[in-house]
Amino acid sequence: MDSEEPPNVRVACSGDIDEVVRLMHDAAAWMSAKGTPAWDVARIDRTFAETFVLRSELLVASCSDGIVGCCTLSAEDPEFWPDALKGEAAYLHKLAVRRTHAGRGVSSALIEACRHAARTQGAPSCGSTATRTCVAYTSGSDSPTSTLSIPAGIQPSSQNA
């Protein structure tokens, strides 16, 4: 990806599934190697991705190099936010960026697309389930070095994604 080429963010299709699963596995391995394992890789397979594709809840960022980033965006998250009402927020999970494209605006493009989709669907906020990922996602960096102010009354569960 040329540093000037912005990624194109779109809803994933069935033809993207294998590449997305590989990307998520690579991201999980990278996080684990850095000492911050976040995902149960055994749960990230074709069936996992297909579920989100069928609900149009899997977004991909692509460029001339193919898919360089992805995330899920859901209108509800009963596993981590069981008391939240459907539609009162949008839940971004599994944000992954191909390491060769880190620092090139892929995360920012995905997050902005999620914010736009959340607003379009009437959700007043876009949240993440783990403070560690909230910080990384909102800071625009590859490491959680910034702080995040979570609005009063919004508390993620203690479980990790």
C-alpha cells in the first residue's frame, strides 16, 4: 500500500473469509508475542467469520495489496455487555491490521467507518470490550499508550475478547 493510498473500507463478502481468518490469526499471534494475548484463536475460524458476514457485521479495509485490516461491528453484545439494550451502542471487536500496514491509517479508517455506521443505525456511541483495546483503538497508535475517558455509567464486563 502506498503511504498516500487510503484503504477502502467495505462490508466483507464470503470471498473475503479465508483472508480475514488468516489476518485475525496473524494479529492474535503478534499480540501474544508482545505479551498481550487478547483472542482465543481456536474460536476464530471460517464459521466465526461466516456468521459476521451473513449479518453484514464484518468490515474489511483493502487496498492494492488486498485486505489489510478488518473488524466486526455489532448492534448488540450480550456476552460482554449483557445489560445494554440493542441499538443503544455499536460494538467493535477483533480489530486487526496486517503488520506491514501498521501506522498507515488502516485502524483509523476502520474505526471511522464503524462510527459512521453506528451513527447511521442510530447508536449514540461506539464501544469496545476491553480497556486495553479501547485505548489502542482510540489513540491511533499500535500500542496502548494513551488514556481513554469512558462516559459515566458505561462499564465493560471484566471478561476479555
